[in-house]
Amino acid sequence: MAALETAGLSTTYSCDRQGLPDLRLLHYNDVYHVEEGSRDPVGGVARFQSVINYYHTAPRYAGQPEILTFFSGDVFNPSLESTVTKGRHMVPFLNKAKTDVACVGNHDLDFGVEQFQHLRSQCKFPWLLANVLDPALGEDVPLANCQKTCMLTSSNGIKIGVIGLGEREWLGTINSLPPNLIYKSASETAKELVPALREQGAEMIIAVTHQREPNDNKLAEKTPPGLIDIILGGHDHYYAHSVINGTHVIRSGSDFKQLSYIEAWRKEGGGWDFNITRRDIVRSLPQDPASVALVSKLTSSLKAKLEKPVGYTASPLDARFTTIRQKESNLGNFVCDLMRFYYGADCALMAAGTMRGDQIYPPGMLRLKDVLSCFPFEDPVVVLRIKGQALFDALENGVSQLPALEGRFPQVSNISFGFKPSAPPGSRIAWAKIGNEPLQLDKYYVLATRGYMARGKDGFTSLLVKSAGGEVEELIDEENGVMISTILRQYFLSLKILGKWNRWSGSLNRHWGIVHKRMQHDSWLRNPSAASSPTSTSKSPFKDGDRRRRRYHYGQRQYLDRKAVSYLPETHDPENDDEYETMDSDSDSDPELLTSPHPAAAKNYVTLPATTPAEEERRLRIARSVVHKWMRLAGLERKTADTVDEWGEEFTPAWTRGIAPRTEGRIVAEN
């Protein structure tokens, strides 16, 4: 209890009022990852819930008004788990936090309006969005049939009117929205709707918003003093507070790492005084046992699949926001090249916001988890036929928001360009080339890009395709395109010497053979450090007549080429193959955790039992036995990946080739 009273606590604003408050509020926004991080504030929904529980039940709050909890949007995406669940795993956490009202955020619509409506139907509170209207639903009806406002009543009878507001800018970043939406000014909408809430007896007006801080500030500036008492905002991933035009404006961090506890007192003559406390969710806080169990249930069956090695990098891959959103990245180069050569396009362009890893991936194994967490979005790669002018305009849009680290900054392949950050937006591109030739404005080029951008999102209106009301011709549309994460998985599978997909067909071999010829730059690929396909005439441990070709490498079940030797530990039971785990093989026999569209699939991510530590240790012992015997009989030297030098010679495991992309001066910032 001591930690809950003081840990991570700091005063954001104090009105110096004492005694019992008239209202008690909690606020949070932009939450994605249910597990804790590696450093304080570690976040994690289990510690977050402990703090929620404390403010609801601690003895020191006995006799005070019950807490009202406000959420300001972005919960259903993006995250690794949402790649699998399409956001449904977050509903129990929202309900468990006793959320009373929420504002719609842009990422809450990433899986489409229908999926949002399905998720909303499972929430025990209303979702608000007053100023984005969908005429297809009727006159003056908000997007997704959301409510515009609601009235909350505190346990002591005080009525609080709540209005939900969003900004115009994020409407351009959502993958799929109905056509012909109507955006109304947030301040004008508030002026229109708040008086009715006052007439219904609202003593306090709260705006829950999902818009950048400058737009929340404008909302406070452009509404009369006292119209809105406090603005509880989201969309920015930091903690901030200000008082503008007499209105408090607050955003409460992100990712279950912060929340705000607010006490309010009536002022004589009208209005409210506030004490605002920031709570950082730090490691010293206890975890709520029920939430720990819920997180474990969610993640246990995913981990086995997602932790499997899918490939290897021999050089650091830079996916930091501070890199990819303002300059060339070696990971951006690699992925754009892969998009380009996968479809045989002239060039490729990808908005940096496609990459969500926000880290440097060090040399070593790349897991399926790394691929999916860095590339969580579901829209596929598309191929467009566009004029050079449209491509030039797309590059202009990409650099238009600098120095803001917006996701529209372009990563490119077979495109090089220079830009002047100090020039006015719209005139920053100094030069551009396709290959070694200047970009010709009247020439047509074949461009590989994301479907998201081909719908004109993030300001890429010059790429808007005909099917979405634009002028650009689609050679491969979204219905027939392939997701980046899928392309990456197949590429890494194609690099494997050992452990290839058992369904790897001749056509895939031919296709990826062509990609490899075009893709591999000088020193971009590292061959394995040891021989890869040993042969042996040693007798198989299987009994005569048992011709199952089970082959093992690095402690995991692999389907190798027929020349590979088959050796198993003496204790192996060939009838029970489930005791072994596989490297990521994209096998048709893998559980449908990553692909099933059915919430109640037979192998559900929530219902599969967790593997115990003892079972994992037993598997590792068997794995090591297999590896050591295989390598001894194959004549391979035993090595480990511990000798990797970040900037020197690399060890690449025998089962695959490793990638080593680099920056090449494709994007040049000029003075």
C-alpha cells in the first residue's frame, strides 16, 4: 500500500484547496502494449490496474465521490497482439479499468468501421465523436454511429456533460473510412452542443479529445471562457498540462505508463478548481493479480509462434522514429528494395510510419515477433502507374512536415532526392532521380507503395487511385497485393539453407531466385559461416519401414532437403512430434494464431495453455542433444552467435544467409 500511495507520484497542478473534493476523475490515453517495458516507467496493464484499484478502494478515499474514468482514444491498434486479434484483446482491459466514457482515436478505426463497432459493442461505456459525420448513416449522424455527447452523474449527484472531439488531420491517416465524411470545426461543434448539456443540468463540461496539443489549445482559445472546464486530450504520446483561456488542457502520457488523477472543487460564482496529480507506472508498484492472469492468458499461446527465428541480420537495422522520419534508414532501404523487386517495379516509396519498431535491431536472430511488431499494418503493397509529377508531389508531401517527425516522411528504392528543410513546405525538393536519370515529370513510372498511400492518406493525394476517386492507374490493387510482413517472411524463408518451408514450391523458388538476383547489393548478404547441407550414409535411428523424414537442426523440427541427415536423440518418440518446436517455417500445419479471422477459432489465443518452464527446459535439453549430434556427425565446427561484432566480422548461423543492408545516400538534406 505504501508504494501505491507514493510511487511515481508528482504534482502537475495545485489549486491549494483542501478537504473533500466535489469530484474525482481519472484520465488516460493512447494505450497499446499490455506487457511492461524494460525501464521506468515500465507501464504494463497489471501495474496500471493496481493504481486504478487503489483510487477506487483505498481507505483514505472512503466517503469521497466515486471515481469517474475518461479515455481519450487509440487502443485497438497498433500492437503485436492487435495484429492477431484485430483489437479485441483490449476490450477486457478497458472494461476492467472501469472506464466511463471514451473518445474515438484514429487507430481505433485501423481495422475498419465495422470492426470498431463490433469492439465498441463489447465495451461497457459509450464512445463519443461529435464532429465527424457520415452522411450515409443519416443527417447529422457521427461516424460509426457514435454518440456526440453523454451525461455522467457522480455518486454525489453532480452531473458532468461530456463531448467527444477529433481533429481533421488524423482523418487522412486511417486505412479505411466511408466516403464523403463531413468534418466540423471542434470549437464550433462545442459551441453548438455544450449549451444543451448545461440545460440538462451539467455543472461541469469535459471535452475528451483525440487531437494534437496545438489543436486542443486552439479549442480552448476559440471557445468562450467557462464553456469547457477541462480538456482531456489524446493523440500525443507525452504528458502535458496547461491553462488556456481559463480552461485546463491535459494529456496523460501513453501506453499504460502514465495516468492523471484529478480532484475538483466548485468555485464560488461558478467554475472549478483542480488538483492534478501525475502517476507514472513504475516498477515498484505492485501488479494486480487478476490482470497478470489475463495478460498471461493472452500472450502465452502467441509467444511460441512469435519468438521463433525467421532470419538473421549481420548489421544493425535502424527503425528508430528519429531516424526513419527525417532521413534515410538502412532498414527503410531494405524493405523498399524488397517491395520494388518483389513486383518488378521501377521504384518504391514507403511512408516511414509504416515501420513501428522504434528501435535498433542488433545483429543476430530476427524473430517473427520483430517482423510483425515493426510492420503491424494490414494494408498490402500495391503497384501503380504514375507520372513523374505525381511522384515528385509525393516526395514533396513526404518532407512537408519537417522538423515534425511525421509518419509521411519517405523511405525509397531506386529513387534519390535532395531536399531543403528550411524551404517552405511544397517547395523543398531540390532534385530527384530515378536510378541515375533525372526524374521526368511527364514520364510514366511503375511504383510499388502501400495501399494506405494509394488511398491518399497522410497527404499523399498525388497517389490517389481511380477506385478511390483519383487519377492514378492501379496495376496491382489492394485486393491482390501482399502485405509487407508476408513479403518479409517469405524473403527470409527463401534465404534459408536449412529449415525451408515444406510447401516451398518450384514457382516460389523461381520467383525468389529472380528477386535475389536483383535484390542483393554488394555486401548486402552474408553467406552462412558453416557448411549447410551435410550428407551422411549413417543408419537412421528409425526402425525399418518407418520412412517419415523428420529432420532436426538447432533443436527445432525442420523440413530439410532430402540430402540432409536425420538424427534424433535416443529418447525421441517419432509418434509424438509435438515435443519439438519449429523455426518459423510458414508451415500450413502451424496454428492459425496469426491468420484466423474467426474470434472463436478452435485454437484460440486466449484458451491455449501456457508451456511451463520445466517443459521448456526439457525441450532445450533435447534440442541441444540433437544439435550437438548432428554437427558432430556432419563434421561442422560448433560455434555460437556470441562472437558478433557490431561493426566487424559477423557470425552467420549455418541454417540461413544473413542480411546486411546499409545507407547509400538516397536521401540528402541540403542547406
